[in-house]
Amino acid sequence: MDFNAKTKENLYDLTNGYYLSKSDPQFWRKLLNRRPENEEAMYHVGLDLEIDAKHHLGKYYTTKLDQHLMVYRNIIKQAFDLIKRSFNRGYFPARLDVLRMEREIKTTEQNISTATITNNSVFGKRDFILFSLLLIAIILSIIMALYFTTYKVSNTNTTNYLNNHYIYMLPYEVIEKKPTSIPDSKNYQPKIITVKRSSTKPVLVNELVSNLKIEYERGPKTSIQVLAIDEFKEEIGMALWAGGNTSIQVYIYPLESTAFIDGQERQLWETTTVVRSAVYHFVQKNGYLPKELKTLNQPFPNNYLTEFPRDPYKFKNNVAASLNGDGGWLFSLSEIPANNELVSTIKDVIKPNLLYPKDIPFEPMYIAINKENHSLAVMSGDQVIRMYSVALGKEDSTPEGELYISKKVMNPDKIVPELENVYGTRALELSNRNYAIHGTNSPASIGKAVSQGCIRLNNADMEDLYAITPLNTPVKISRNFSDIKDFNIPDIHSKELYDHSDNSKEEDNANMYYWNH
């Protein structure tokens, strides 16, 4: 590297022809002065201030002069505030220092108080006030950080600051399922806590996270696991931190209510899952809940569901605002929570309008396409709702990866005679718009690799898939799927609960389609 390149690398560009030298001992302070919202500068200046504060604390211990203690408390508060702001703005390395400083400040004040009492010098009124004000300031600053942290609903699974909680200054994600695996580590033993099975989810989450924090404060480890069991010794949840800069994952185990007693109960779970998934995917797309449930029944291209499924007990699909047990669906308008617990909110917003005492679990639907065995499964968690045989692309032309349903089209290319229409009677266009899941005029091709990349079903299966699949449903295409644990789908006929008839409002007569059929 030549001299000019080295010089340029050592300079921080402030634009407009101004530069800062990174080798300047005052670099971070100067940068913070110029860029007050730079989270990395906040962090480094905060650490420098902490060193200054500890210097004055040392002088206080030596001289016992109150002015040194006052200076320490003033500077350490500035340092803590800067590092905390850095963390809240997304500078992840600051997390551990926030926890460390919070602990050290508390310990220091306790030591000062103990030393004062030991020296028969009663904790003076002025010191008590200063100490109280410091603690109040720290607590208020944490509360304000929690309150003003901006959240938004994201349609990705990526862990980021906007999608996490900040209780205890530890970002965490709540997942309502059992983990499929945990990190292999010999550096920790799970801590087991007992929580009543009847506890609410917030209580269970609080117990898990607070105990994980206690374990962390005993000394940072490679990873920490807290396991919650109920009074019957059954596991009901787990908090897991894999170490380093990873986020904390809090798993809340759903009740085993998917072990259905009879076919009607499974049908109720299935139809409830379909309606809830439609609302869930609407919120993921739009960022808000619909004011009315019928918003999901709009014409193309906003047709999430043609009609709502009928409940299997009363055989109704009307929507009510209050529970009366007459059947159909109960819809309660709610605000999207700031804590990103959308699945729980959807469970509360959508319920069957039935006097049904059991909890109905919910995990958003998705489609899993297995290229190895030419199958398409409609999934909710690890539960299979439907399984169809499909035709796929020849020469491995069906794309792999995670896509979603971008359009639902009834009778695509309707002007083409039915016997000549390669797309059949229904189509679900994918987010890669060269491809679609569609019907066919060649049912003999099902189960084979014959298309140009699209996924074909016979028309009857396609009409059923179309009826139960909301717009924006994720589609995962792979050679095999470990998610599917039970291929033995109960032989329960639920197709009569859905509307499979043609509906002109969902046709697209303005466009011809050219998917890779």
C-alpha cells in the first residue's frame, strides 16, 4: 500500500472537504462532536469517560473528599448514558458494557455506603440524596430507552434491534414452539426453574429472561440455558443465549392441544389456522390489522381468501364482533403490539365463535415443496394440513429457496379454451414472477419432471389449494424438508368447509400470463 493510500485509510471523511485523523487520541470525541448520533463514537467516548470517572473514584477512596465522589457520580452517569444510547441505536458490542456498568455502579455505591457506615460516619443526607438521584436517573433512563425504542413488524426472520425486546437491556425474541436443536456446549449446565403451568406467557417470559440475566451476571459464559418446568415436571419453556453477539431466544412451548380427540377438533384447528394465517400475512404485508375481516375477501389482486372457511360445528363462516356461540368467526380489532408478538396477537384477534373451551394453537401457514419426491405440503409448524403430488421442472429448472404467493388468479388466461389452457383453473403466482403454482390440462404429467420450472397440480387439487392458501403465504422449495415429521395425514374430509366455486372478482381479464409452465 503506497503512502497516499495509507494516509487516506487513516482519515475519516466528514464530507465537504473535512477529515478527522483516526490516529488522533481525541478522534472519537471530535467525531461525536461532529456526529452527535454516531453510535460507535458514543460507545468509545463513554468508555473514555468511564476511565475518567474511576480516576476520581480512586481519589475519593484515598482522600475521602466528597467533591471527588460528586465528580465521579456525574461523569459515570454521562458515560453510562452514552453507552446505553449507543446500544439502543444498534451498536451491539455496547450490550455487555451496559450490563457490566449497571452492575458495577450498583456495587460501587453499596461499597461506598458500607465503608461510610463502618467508619461510624452515618450516610449523610447530601450523599443519600445524590445516591438516590443517581439510581433514579439510571432507572428512568432505562425506562425511557425501553419506552421510546421504535419497533415495526418485519416480514423477515432476521434478528435486529427493531424486532426485539429490551427488558433487562438484553434483546430477545419470543418463539412459540419447541427448539429443534440447541448449541452443543460443554461450558454450561442448564438452570432449571419451576413455573406454574397456568402462568400467562408474559410471566413465563419474564421468569426465563430474568433468570438468564442472573446466570449471566455470575460471569459471562460461552452459552446459557434456562429451562422452565411446571409443577408436573413437564417442560414448558426455555431461554437460550448461545454466547457472543447472538440474540437471546425465548421458546414458549405450546400446549399439546394438537393431539386432537376427534376429526371435528382437527377441522376446527385447520380452519382457524387458515383464517388466522390470512390475517397474519395481511399484517406482514401491510403493517396493520384490517379494520374489518371482510377486507381479506377483496377482488383481485387483494384477494387473500375467496371466502372464509366454515366452522365444522355450526357450518357457518359469518363474522361476529362478540362471542355468542352461534358459529363462524369472532374478530376483535386490536393494535399491533410493540413487542413484535404478532402470532399471540392474531390468536387473540381471531377465534371461532363457538363455546369451545380449549386453546387452539397457531403457527402461520406456509407451503413446502419437496423436489425429491414431487410433493407439495401445506404446513402449520410441523403439522401437515394438505399434501399433494405435483409436477416439477425438467432438468432441475424449478427454483429452490424461499418465495411467497404474490398473486392469486382464478381461471388464468380465461380466453384460452379449457382443454388448451396449460395453467388450468387456478394459479398462485410466486414472488419470482416467472413461476407459479397452477393447474394443468395434462393431468398425466403430475408426479413427473416435465415443466419449464412451474409447479403443476391437477385441477381439483389446485382448486383446493387455492381455497385454503392466503395471499403472501411463504413458499419453501427444497430437495427435502426436515420440517415434515408426520406424513400420515388423518383421513378427515374438510374440503366441504371451503368455497371452491368460480368467482369472477378474482379473475384477471386484463393480462395474459407467461409463466414457465
